[in-house]
Amino acid sequence: MRVVGADGVGLEVFVDGPEGGPPVLFMHGWPDTHDLWRHQVAALSSDGYRTIAPDLRGFGASDKPQDVDAYQLKNTVVDMLAVLDATAGPGSKAHVVAHDWGAAAAWGLIAFVPDRVHTLTTLSVGHPNAFRDAGIEQRARSWYMLLFNFEGIAEEWFEQNKELMLASHPDRQSVIERLAEPGALTASLGWYRANAHPRTLVSGPIDLPRVTTPVMGVWSTGDFALTERQMTGSKDYVDGPFRYERIDGAAHWMQAERPDEITALLREFMPAHQP
């Protein structure tokens, strides 16, 4: 179905599971689409959950604005409220499962609109200020985020190094084909240009409300981009229940590489916090 998000941006949303089931909102990151969650969607839909998996703005079948500011995380927060209203009903509350840039936006969602979220399961990416606290090791792993800010150069570099950059992605070839579509790569890089500008290296902590929503953070030991510290340190910003899980041997896209383990964690965590 099609949902209109912030500033009229069209979002393609894929809904499965029984109508009236507990809603679960899936938020992917770069360079993916809703399809990254296919294993979890199939499993949880069969469990009776109403699964909601949008293509975030700039990805897949959703609109790809040319204005970099359109990719600011605050716009995705508004997008997700529109998605929940359209798929689960106005004012509805959902479990949120998020990864990569989707996780960064999800932290904003639970901080500013906690009354719309039962739980957050965040894969790979911890709280934005925990990311900042993680120091030089995290900055070193994030080198590509600075590169992606150079318009034109980043696109050319990716074209030359795409196989290496996506070496650990289970769906590498399909992702490469999708990013080769006109405008797709530049749109996806808008997320970095809007939210990871070099000025963030010297700026102070982000002013976010304390998190009261139950959170499960999941990190994988083979993640090339994120340190364990930025995930475990997230508990310092969460006043609600915080649970940490570590997936040994998995790379960044663990929900596709080790789907059964991620699904098992969701099946355990979400019902524990379902009213």
C-alpha cells in the first residue's frame, strides 16, 4: 500500500499477518529495502502479529527526494507515525524492530513519541549519544560516512568498490542491481549527507529525551561498521528496561545471515512487554 509521509513523500509499505494482530514495525537501513526483514516478517506474521515493513524514503519503491534535507531523521519519524496510522489505526502503538539508519531514526521515534511504541529492538546501531561516546575506535570504523558526504566522488568510489563494500551482505548482487537504477545510489547517500555531516565530529551530544521504552540492543561480532561499546553504552540513556544480546560470528546484516536467531529473540522479547 502507499502511504504519504512528511512533506508529501510517498512510501511503499508492505503489510502482512492478521488484521488486528499486535503491530510490528520494521525499519531497514542502508542500502536495503523492506525485503531485508523477509524472514522475520514471515515468522511473526504466522505467529499472529500484524507486520508492517515500509521502504524508507530514498529506498526501494518509495519516493526519492532530491533535496538532501528531506533525509533528516526527523522526517522519518513523521513518516513512521503516518505509516502506523494508516496500517494499524490512528494513535496505534507498535513494537519497533530497526537496523542501521532505520535504527538511528527509531531511537528518535521512541525518545520523542514513546506513547506509540511498545518496545524497540535495535540491531547494530545504539543510541546516538552512545555512538558519540564510543570514541576513536567507532570514528575509525565510520570512515566511509565522511566519504559518502562528498557528492559525485562518493558515487564514483562506490561504483569502483561496491563488491568490497557489500562483501558481507547476503543479498549483495540484488542490492548492487537496485543501486544501479537511475538516482537510487545518490538518494540512499542522502541519509549520510543529511545526518552524518563532518560537523558532527565536533558537535556536542544530541539533545534527546530519556528513553522510557523497553529496549533490546543486538550487536554482531563481525560488524565492520559498529563497535560493541556503542551498543552496550546505550543503557546509559535508557530509563526503561534494557537488554543486550550479542550474536557471535555474524556480520552487519545479521537478520538475513542468522534469521532464526534474530526471530527467536523477538519472539521472546516482545511478548514480555505486550500489554
